[in-house]
Amino acid sequence: MLEKVQDISKKFFEKMWVHIENISTTQEKPNTFFTKILSDDSALIIWNRWQMLHDIQKILWTILSHHFDTRIVIQVEVNDYLAEKDSQLFALIEDKINLCMSEQKEIKLPFFSSYERKKIHNYIADKNIDDIGTRSEGEGRERRLYICKKPKKMTIDMNWTEI
């Protein structure tokens, strides 16, 4: 299956008329693949704020899922663009965590996509900072993420001598 995914991915990008220096595909889990591309035409593939790359991923996902008659997940990385984007996102979040801790108040983040909000939620949860958490408010495009202090948990002494 891996070889076929790599072959289909390579043919897909050749038909887009973009110059690909190297393309490699790895299998992360069953039916989940990661395709890494090195290209000097990266601007054509990524376009405006990774919108084209996102659309390309959807099209490739559809082609592969149809070809294998099962749900396939594929992530496409071009010249480490997404890794660099994540690095910048997490650096911003680190600054906001530090601001929240130093000023002892919640921090309202700019608008992020649902995918980015999930990454931020997971990043902060994985850091396992005792008194810092996240919450989201709003609906649709108006949904915002907040970094905030976790409420203190009340504990009760089971011998009923202390609260």
C-alpha cells in the first residue's frame, strides 16, 4: 500500500506541473501516510497561508480513498513549511503562557482555525502545567481560544475534620 500511495502522490504532483526535487512517503499508522516534498516551486504548492496545500491534501486524500476503497489520511509537507509554522505557533503560545502566569489573568488569543485551536489545546495539555489550561468560546469563525488559570480544586478530608 505504501508504494502505491507514493506512486499516486508522485504522479499527482507531476500532473500539477510543479518541479519536485524529491518526494518520499512514510506510513505513520494503518491507512495514515505522511508525504514529504522538496521543491523549488513550494510557493505554488503552499500559496496563501497554506490554503493551496490544504486543498491539495484534500484532493489527494479523495483520490487515495477512492483508489483503495477505504478512508486514507494523508499529510503533505513541503520544504518543512508546516513544521516551521508549528514552531512559530508554539513559540507564540509559550509567550502567551508566560504572560498568563506573570500577569495572573486570562489571555485572549487571536482567531485560529479549528485545526490550530486543537493543536494549541493539545500543546498546553501535554505541557501539564498545574494551574494553566485553555477554554474556547464562541461559534464558527467567531470561536476564540483563551489561556487561563485553572480553577483550584477543592478537596475534602474524608474524616470530616478539614476542607
